[in-house]
Amino acid sequence: MHLRLIWVGRTRSEPLRVLVEDYLKRLARFGRCEITELREATNGGDRKAILETEGKRIIEALRPDSFVVLLER
């Protein structure tokens, strides 16, 4: 199994980064894991345009045979 986590923005919080690394170590027992952090869009502050640009970047980062699970906050 190959697990690839894709999200927009960098993980700047050190405590959160430590938790992510710990989680990846735990998941590594089941297969290969990697994180892809995509650059945040700015698009002049227009929220709709930002979400559209970031959505396109996520789709471009996917592989054709990917099984996708979407999590949103």
C-alpha cells in the first residue's frame, strides 16, 4: 500500500509537525507513506478563486490510479 497525504500550505506549527511525523511512522508499518504540501494560492484575496486554484493543484498532484478520501475542516 502507498499512502500519500496531500494538503495545501506548510505545517508551520512545531507541535503539529511532531504529531504528523509520529503518525507517519505509525502508518509506515502498513506501507509506504509520504506527504505532499502544496503552495497556498493568493489570487488577490478572492476566496472563490483561491479555492478553485488550490483545488486544481490538488487534482494535478493526484495519480490516475489514486483512491481519494477528502477531509475538510
